[in-house]
Amino acid sequence: MTALGLSDEQWTRLMEASEKYRESVCSSYDEVFDQVIDRVARNRWLDKRDIGVLVFWKRLRADAPWATRLHCTPDEDVRSVTTQAVAAVHNAETPDHVAAADGRRVLSSLPGFGRGDALASALLTAAAPDRMAVYDRRAHAGLGLLDLGLTNAPGRYGRYMALVGEIVAQARERGTTWRPRDVDLALYQLGGRRKTAR
């Protein structure tokens, strides 16, 4: 048994959310995300083009001051930082949640990555899709609906990934093979149902 110990009700809610997500999203939605994953696998870094694709994929606003600062950052510098982040999330000697926290910490030096984990987590998930998961407000809300607390204190992405890892382990115990990405999609769907929140 994992330390998390999801109840049958919590597990059912996650499974239903996962199924509803798959029913509601077109099969081609992740095409651009998959293209970034392929480029990172070949290059072992991301550049401003990849970050732009992730901003579009996450449907984030790019008309903020951070975007201008990122545009003014040489791609060579972006690749240098993202090379270190990719290496961090691929470090097999560290547990997934520690690798996630390390990768997140490295990215914090780039414009747009100092605060908030949505874009950073998308980048880290593109770098290690079988190990990382995407974080956003809806996934955070989904955890809350399952009574799994996650604070906004510094280091949130590492703590998020620890919870995701526990859910993956719980899924395995229940005979379901889930990757961290499957968990974030279920949490995203669950967290979108705000009217059901307590």
C-alpha cells in the first residue's frame, strides 16, 4: 500500500475524470506537444520556438512582459538552461519528484519561469514524458477535490510530482497502468468541475 492510500471513492472519481477527459478531447489535440517531445528527445534541449509551441498548447497568454524578456534572451542562453533542466529530469539517480524539483529550479532563471508552474511543467513533461506531469490550476483543484492538499509554497512542482507519483503507484496496485501524464489529465478534468467543489 502506498503512503497516499486513495479510497475507493477517490479512485472512482479519478477514473471517471480520466474517461471523461478522453471522451471530450479530440485525438489530434496533443499533436504539437508530441512534436516538441520528439524534438527534445533528439536535441536534449528546448529553444524559444519550442517554448512558443508550449505556450500555444497550454493556451497561455503571451502578451505579458515575460514574453518580451524571453524574446530578448538569446536562444543560445535558452538552450543552455533547458539543457540543464532536461538533464535534471532524466537523472535516474534521483526520485521523480526530486528530479522534477531540480528541473523546475533550473528553469527559474528564464524569463517567464520565475513564478508559476504551468509552463515550466509543460516543458519538463515534454523533456521526460514518461516521468513528469503537467501542473496547472485545474490539476491543483482536482487534488483539492480528492482532499489531497497541495500548498502554493515554493517547491510546489516537486510536491505535486510526489503526489502524482503516489497516485501512479496506487493505480498500479489497483491493476491500472498509468503514467504521470495520465494522472495530470484526470486531475485536470476533475478540477474543471468547479461546481462540485466543497
